[in-house]
Amino acid sequence: MTITHQVKILDLKNKKMYHHSGVTLRPIGREDSKWLLELHNDWETLQHLTDSRPVDEKQQDMWVERMMDSSSSMRMAVLTEHEHIDIGLRSNDPVGCIRLDRIDYLNKSILVGGDIVKRCRGRGYGSKMFSSMLSFIFNVLNMRRAYLSVLETNSIAISLYKKFGFKEEGRETGAVVRNGKEIDYINMYLMESEYRKNESRR
């Protein structure tokens, strides 16, 4: 793996820190449970999930423990490296969470996703989060293929994914019901080779 001056990994208090695109990634810990609960239970997050039911503190704490012990899934806090005084955001405050699931080290395939904290939306953190996440999975985890599913109604997310080179490869027709309406899940993918081409053009 080649690490440039823009991409570096540090080991701080036994937690791997990954720096890229003006944000820092680190594995979640018990100390993140409160803000992750608020992020999950925010309706703008829930409406785009398969299971739109909110969770309580006990459920959230159990989920964090499972994620910390999982060998096939990973959750990483996305921390800002800059202050935004107008929204009370300090350096190293969480701005989002990355979801990495179905990590297949044999076939080098991974299911990806992420959510941005409410006060940080509309400030470019979605792009920073995805840029850092893709760098992490292709340069550190050495994945060959990334894929995701997104509701057809989530136009903002779809535009973001296309910006980073994800392509549609099929649909799950009427997979989710919201307010009595059937909504398709769009399946998208990005190969490492395409990621490398896109990066060389940036």
C-alpha cells in the first residue's frame, strides 16, 4: 500500500486513525453510543433505512458492542479536522458514521454506506466521508469491489454515489414500503479499477 502525504494512518491510544480529505476515520467505541443513537433515530436517517423503527439506549449500546466485536462488519466515526463555529463544531467532533458490512476478504468485496450528523448536512461532509471511505477500503482493506443499496427516493445520496463512480446494476422492485407506497431499492457498485481511474482524473 502506498501512503502519500494526504493519506496517513496513526495509532492513537490503540485506535487506528485514518486521515483523508479533511476528515479522520476511527473505529467506533462505547463513548460514541449517545451521538450514534441521535443519528440513527433522526427521521432523515430512518426514512432511508430498510427498518425505520427507532431504537432505545439499551438497544444502541448492545449494537455498539456487537459492532466492536464483529469480524464481518465495521463502523467508523467520521471526525472533522476543522472547526465550524457557526454550528458549534470543533476539531475532532463527529460529523458522521461509515457503515462497512459483509466484508469478504477472500473475494475482496464489501457493502458500504454512511450517514451524516444532522447539523453537518449540506456542508460537503458527504463527499468528504465517501472520499475517505473509498480510500480506506481500496488502499487499506485492499478491497476489489464496493457495493451498496439505496432507495430510489434518496436522490441526494444517488447523486453522491454517481459522483464517485458507482453504477446501477439492478433493482429490488417494491422492496420497501413507506406510507403505503412501494419503493425500489437500487443496487450500485464500484470496482477498484474504476476508482483508480477516477482518482487519477481528480
